[in-house]
Amino acid sequence: MREKKAVCLSAANRINGKEYQDCGQICRFVAGAFAARKIPCGILELGGVPLFPCRGCDRCLKEGKCVWDRDFNRIYEEIKQADYLFFLAPFCAPVPSRLSILFEKMKLDPTRNSFRESGAASPLAGKFAGVVTYEDAGGRRKEKREHRVAANDILADALEELKVKIVPFNSKWSTGILISDNVLAQKEGEYSAEEAIRTYVEIMIQTSRIAHVIL
């Protein structure tokens, strides 16, 4: 039986900013939670990676990869090899630029001859994904539902276009969680980011196991 793998992708762009450091720390929480369950987890950081938008050249249809973007090819290959995915993004307007490029090119999928037109499944179909958004609110936290609709729901919609299965955190937050000032924003009281991530990882693992039993 093949060993399960996980990947946590941080979409923070400003490599010298606090959000980049905080998002990196949250990714390490994710990796640590998976490691506690004997599941290796790689961390992919988009900050500083020169991803290029699709040029529409169609050379990928012959080459099976993007001929202009080696970094995209590397990142996409790691994502395809994973069973569990976590996408972490700071609250932006509403999707960080490099993550937008990644979503665009994954949907085009240069490794297959347009799965959308051929009817073939996306290489990401059936993978389980968690969405984590982050804000350094400085004590002025955004209204929870407004944030979820503006950030989590949009990221989840993009992933569902790739046939990825979004794992809900609970009945109210069906498209992931929000970490605000290093605290889980949708729970009363102090519930640290590390505790929230550990819980979310466990929910994902159990969801995956139940799904495979049903299948």
C-alpha cells in the first residue's frame, strides 16, 4: 500500500513581511500535525517564486508541461503526488497573485490534453483539501462571515473546479478556517492556531478514511 503524503502550500507573497513569517509558522503546524500521524508533509512557499501566467501558446499540449515555467511544473508535480492538501493564504483581494496563477495553470493542466474537453478526470480529482486563511488584524478582526465569503469560499470554489474535495471544519465553516492574530477566529475563547490546525488535520484524515470505507 502506497504511503500517504501531504502538502501545505503558503500563498503569502511578501517575503519580508510579518504575514509571510506567520503563514510559514502555520504551515509548520500543519506539517507537525501530519507528522504526529506518521504522514510526511512537504511545505511549498510561493513567496519569491517567479510563477508566470499562461501565455496561451499551447506548447504544453505537445510537451506535457509548461515550457516557460519550471517552478510551476515542480510545484504542480508535488501537489499531484499528495493525498492531502492544505492551502494557506493571507487575506487579500481576495486571492494572492501567485496563487491565482497557480489555480489558472492547474485548471489548464499542461500534463494532459485538456481534461475539461476530453472528459478525463483532473489529476487532482478526489484529493482532500483544507483551506486556511490568515489575517494579522492587530486586534481589529474582520466580521467572520464577511471574511469567509470574501476569502475561504472563493478559494474553495477554485479548488472545487479542479474536483478537489474541500474538507469542512464544522457545519458553519464548510470551506475551511480563519486564523486571526494567531487565534482561531470562529471559536469563542483562546484556541490557538496550532490547536486549530491539529484539529483540522485530524478531521481531514478521518474524513478520508470514512470516504475510502464507503468506496
